[in-house]
Amino acid sequence: MENKWLFLFSSLFVCFLSVQAHELQTYIVQLHPNGMAKTAFGSKVEWHLSFLEKVVSSDEGDTSSRFLYSYHSAMEGFAARLTTDDVQALKRYPDVIAVRPDRKHEVHTTYSYKFLGLSTRNEGAWLKSGFGRGSIIGVLDTGAWPESPSFSDVGMPPVPKKWKGICQEGEDFNSSNCNRKLIGARFYSKGHLVASQSESPDGMHEYLSPRDSHGHGSHTASTAGGAAVPMASVLGYAAGEARGMAPGAHIAIYKVCWYNGCYSSDILAAMDAAIRDGVDVLSLSLGGFPVPLYEDNIAVGSFRAVEHGISVICAAGNNGKIESSVANVAPWIATVGASSLDRTFPAVVRLRNGKILYGESMYPASHLLSAEKELELVYLADGNKGSDFCLKGSLPRAKVRGKMVVCDRGINGRADKGQAVKEAGGVAMVLTNTPINLEEDSVDVHVLPATLVGFDESIQLKSYINSTRRPKARIIFGGTVIGKSRAPAVAQFSSRGPSFTDPSILKPDVIAPGVNIIAAWPQNLGPTGLPEDTRRVNFTVMSGTSMSCPHVSGIAALIHSAYPKWTPAAIKSALMTTADITDHKGKPIMDGDQTATLFAMGSGHINPAKAINPGLVYDIHPDDYITHLCSRGFTRSEIFTITHRNVSCHYILQRNKGFSLNYPSFSVIFRTGMTGKTIRRTLTNVGSPNSVYSVVVQAPEGVKVRVKPRRLVFKHSNQTRSYRVWFVSKKKRGTIRMQHGQGYLTWVNTRDSLYRVRSPISVTWT
Ligand SMILES: *[C@@H]1O[C@H](CO)[C@@H](O)[C@H](O)[C@H]1NC(C)=O
Ligand SMILES: *[C@@H]1O[C@H](CO)[C@@H](O)[C@H](O)[C@H]1NC(C)=O
Ligand SMILES: *[C@@H]1O[C@H](CO)[C@@H](O)[C@H](O)[C@H]1NC(C)=O
Ligand SMILES: *[C@@H]1O[C@H](CO)[C@@H](O)[C@H](O)[C@H]1NC(C)=O
Ligand SMILES: *[C@@H]1O[C@H](CO)[C@@H](O)[C@H](O)[C@H]1NC(C)=O
């Protein structure tokens, strides 16, 4: 599925380049938050509209029809359809502080809760937090399918009193579709409609309401806070009880993603409402290319959300393994990359010569006998027509009819390839990974018997086909297998650091399960999501950092329920300092055939049982982010755009000499000629009142690390203690080639070594 969204994403630039001066396009106009005080307007909306009236001449008809949204909470300002001339005219008004074009974004579990150690039997995170009771998770996505058993409210507590949201009516959706689980639902389509102006693609019906037409939103929302559903399975696979990460939490749906993507004008409108509605956690499984923070509407909206005490959790993106591809990198956001589980769905390919190639698939069990037939193999390696990728219409019927067709991964969706083979008369398919995917197996519920093999296997398969006149093979399906493979491991598609816009903050922050995740699915869609797929399911399997993000959103909701007063920064610190850096076999987490670096996994793999009891946290006050922006060299007006605060960086930096953001991870950058750096950090005791911690350092190669003091003594809870770290580069100019180094700094409780507060150290020489 990830391919489909990547494709949508890549059409972004086309629309930017084609803008003409007279053409109307959506812009987001940011206004001075106190600007209205100087005017006589009775409401914010009137004030916002007045700007349009000033620049749009009256002979162009009704100006209000150009107006899309008025924002107050995520930002002060509005979205409207404007020409480039209008934009120039608007920029002359002093109260207009920024104008940005609308931007398109892509949308980037029966088992993952057990894998993460969440269970009712032990003293787990679920019991401690009452399963996330009382927390509200806002999900910005493609909507939800309210009748899904994952959104049942049996056993749910009443809607929290602080909740101010609504259940917005629309096509096939009314107030009776909300309940004590799905407590709110809204939809935002204006930005999308302006940009798209076309009918939705063939065979796809898009509900103009919070109802999910795609499945992605039902999947992510149920991963975060879905109810427990016994006997859940995908056509017989992975059978078991399905539950979200925080099954006791409430969910609020904000539909902002449509067939053509998710527009920032719609996203901002949703964040604006969610802040007022009273969500505790915002989950955004979407994103775009990394852009400077002052042009990044998600960064701007989420700063206001964090000021309101809302945790903002975002997907890192699916552009791995490209360096610096990680998106949603603002320091107040928790950025989540993807990992694989230890659950596999073996479906091996047995070649006629007896050789067995390992593969994985989720083909429905009831069809197995006929599916395992031996068939003639065919691979049409004609790059021009796209038949190697099995693009729709590229496969000549005469060549594939009755055969097992080999298709390379990439370009179109994995399930789409199966449909293309089926349409051309093929009866089975082997999907082959390329060097981009290596051995990663993202399975699908294909429309015909199919399996996916790794890159090594694909080479063996293709040379067998080359070496034989009538190559034949059969697929042997092996059901669901748990615990055999090494996991967690970094998913190959997971976007990588270092952060393009701010390398002084290590990103991604954490990784969480994102490969072959099973969660809720609209009841009018087939498990592949293809219009031709007539099968019906309540659950399906998907892969992507989109799936990882709601895992962390659910766990953030658990922490919020256990400690309602904690700031978003404290919650994020708990998630990061307790993350695992080894896999279930106790060995370092892998990334393909290499050990994962910090740019792939950040602080590590999320561990909810530990995150609910972190001992110490690195807390951050919103003012500290402003000092950080000052120290990064942002201008006064850029900082004003991002944070709505008018500050003098000169004054702030003078009062905060040697400032470093109290982030739970370290990123040290040695510029040429620089040999040392001192960083200060402050820890807050959230564990037992009397506790003593001592430091353990694993220094990066080529760096000397000194910490002072080496012991931190806490006498009561909520007490803070600071320490300093000196990083000294031992690298002599020209002697070491290495550009990056990595290590760890860990505070270990002297009485109970289970409390380990670990921060990764990333060092870069530039
Ligand atoms: C909502 O829709 C359902 C099904 O169409 C209908 O039975 C119900 O009366 C509607 N409820 C309201 C409040 O409109
Ligand atoms: C198979 O043969 C084709 C053309 O004859 C060649 O381009 C390709 O590299 C061969 N593939 C393998 C895996 O041997
Ligand atoms: C999906 O869930 C509904 C409601 O729980 C149930 O009636 C239906 O049988 C389920 N469908 C499938 C395919 O399992
Ligand atoms: C910020 O404050 C300065 C000095 O107080 C003032 O000159 C400037 O106009 C203010 N800027 C904004 C955007 O409010
Ligand atoms: C902890 O201390 C800070 C001030 O240092 C205070 O604002 C906060 O309310 C305290 N939190 C708790 C839970 O007592």
C-alpha cells in the first residue's frame, strides 16, 4: 500500500510549477495574533474576511466564496483562494506576518500489543493506566468506519466532561455514528477540493463526511485506541484478539486526507478544532518533504497544540533508506520511524529443481489446496512496457495466461500488481524485492495466490528462470509463525535522519511496529483496498510509518492517563529514554544486514511497559523551544511565524549563555576547527522520592565524554537535578575518515538497576 501514497505524493511539484499569475490557488495567510485589538471588528472571522475584501476587487464577485477556513487556535489567520497578485497585495499589510501556498502531504493489530509487552497478566502499562482510560486521541487521517467492531463502545466510560467536540453529519454519517469510543468526528475537504477539481478515480467512492473511503484512517485510529475484538483475523491469518494500544482511550476523528492527498489548509483547520475540542494526543500519520519550520504548517499548528498540553505524534515518512529523508522534525513533535515484528507469514516458492526460496504472504487459507498447484513461471523483463513491474495493462495475455508471474516491487502498489496479473489471465504471482527493499517482507491479502521474496531470493529465482526452458514452481503457504525471526528490526522504507532542517536534534525520535500491522478496515472494502476486490473483512494488513505513529500515539495516551499533569515533553522523554536498543534476542537492533544506526532508530524501539515508569524525565517548557530557535539562528520574524511570540533573541541568548534544549537525546556537531562542546541537561524525578542515579557512558569513537556530577541524588518527587557533559573530539584533522559517531549516556538507579534513563549520543564532524 505504501506505493500508492508515494505516488500521490510525487505529483505535488507538478501543481506548484503550473501556477499562473491569474490562477486561483489556496494560500494560508497568517495574521498577527493581537492584530484585531486595534480594529473595530466584532469577530475574528469578520476581521479575517476584511483582508480578502481589501485585496480582491468587487467586480470579481462574492469574495467570501474565496474564503476556505478561519484559524484561531492552531494559528491566527485564514485560508483562501488567491492569485499571486492578491498575495503580493496582502503582504503589504503589517498584520500579515506570512503567506504560504497550500501544500500537499501523503498519508505515510491483533498482535503488536503483545509484541510490545502489553498484557493484562503482569504489572503492565495497561493496568497502570487503566488501558488509557479518560484520554482522548485525535486522529488526522482518512476518517473512520464507525461500524467496525474496533470502534464499539462496550465497557467504555462516559465521554469526558472536558470534551467539546462534535459528531459532524455528512454523507452516510450522522450523530448516531459516534459513541463513547468514537466521541467526535469532523471532516475538512475545502483545500482538497480546490486543488483537485476532478472526479475521484474510477470505481472509488469518496464519502463527503467523516466516513472512511480508503481504510487508512480506520486502520490507524484502531491501532491507537481500538476496542478489544476477540477472534479477529484477516481471512484466517493472524487470528487472535485485536486491540489498540490504548483500548480504554476515546477517539476523535478528523478527516483531512482524500483520494488526492492531505492538504495543509485542511490539516490546520483540523488541528485548530482539535485544540479547542480538548484532545490529549494528536496522531498524524502523514507528512511531506522536510521544509523549514516557518513554512511547515504541521510544525506551526503543533507548537500551539503542545502549548495547550497536547502531545503531537507524527510519522517519519516512508522515504528510507534515503539519508535526511525524515519529515515532521520539529523538536516539539515526537517523530516515529518503523520497525518489523517477529510475526511472519511464510509462503515459500518451491522450484521444480527442488530449491526452496523463502517468501511471505497472506493468501486466504480456505483456498490453499488449489493455490499450491505447480505452475509455469514467467518473468517479462521488458522495462519499456513496465511488465517487469506488472503495471496495469502491461502484461500480454498470451504470455501470462495460466502462469505464475514474477513481478518486481516498486512504482505501483503491491496489491495492484496482483490485480494486473489476474486481469491478464495469470493465476499466481511472485513479488520480488529490489535492492531498495532487500529482505523486507511487507505482505498483502492479494487477490490471487501470491508471495513476496527478498532480494537474494529474487536473484536466484530469475537465474533459475533464465537457465531453464520451462521453469516451474509452486507456492507453499505456511500460515502464521511467531518468534522465529529477529525482531524488532528497522523497516527498510522507514525515513532516515539526520534531520535536514535541524541536525542539532536527533531524528527520528523512536521506532515502533510498522510492517504487516493488522487493524480495522472499512466493511465495504476488500482487504487489498482495490475497487475490484469483492471480498469483505473487518481487518486487514498494512505497512508504513503510518502504522508506527498510532502505536506511539496510543502509548502516549496510556502515559497521559497514568500522569494527567505531565507535559508533552515529559511524555516524549518517557517514550525515548526507555526505548530498547536491542532486539528480542538481546542483540543490537538490525537495519537490513547491518546494525541500525541512530539515524535509523533514534532512541530505539518503543517499550510501553518501561515508558509508563521512566524514573526520570527531561522536561521542556515551551519557552525553551523559543530559546532553541534563537540559538539555531532563526530570525525574529521566523520565530514569530512559528510560535506567535515576538521575542528578542539577542536578549534571550544573553540570558541563556551556552543554552541547549533539554532534549532526551544528544546530537553534537563538531564544525571544522571545533574541538569541544559542553551541554547541560536537567532531569526531573518522577520515580520513587528517594533515589540515587549514577551515570554510565558509552563514548562515541573519537570522542571523550566527561559528565559532572556522576551521581544525582533525589530526595523527593518532582525534584530537578542538572548535570553537564563535556564532549571533546579526539579526532586529528585528516586522521579519521569517519563523519559520524554514536554512543549512549545512561543514568542508572543505584538501588534498582531496572530504572535506566538512556540517551543516545550522535556526533557529527562537518
Ligand atoms: C442516522 O442514520 C441512521 C441510518 O441511516 C438512521 O437510522 C438514524 O435515524 C439517523 N439518526 C439521526 C439522528 O439522524
Ligand atoms: C537473465 O537473462 C537476461 C537476458 O538474457 C539478463 O539480462 C538477466 O541479467 C538475467 N538474469 C539473471 C538473474 O541471471
Ligand atoms: C465484522 O464484524 C461484524 C460486527 O462485529 C460482524 O457481524 C461480521 O460478521 C464481521 N465480518 C467478518 C467478515 O468477520
Ligand atoms: C515585536 O516587538 C518589537 C519591539 O517591541 C516591535 O517593534 C515589532 O513591531 C513587534 N513585531 C510584531 C510582529 O509584533
Ligand atoms: C513540579 O514542579 C513544578 C515547578 O518546579 C510545578 O510547576 C509542577 O506543578 C510540579 N508538578 C507536580 C506534579 O507536583
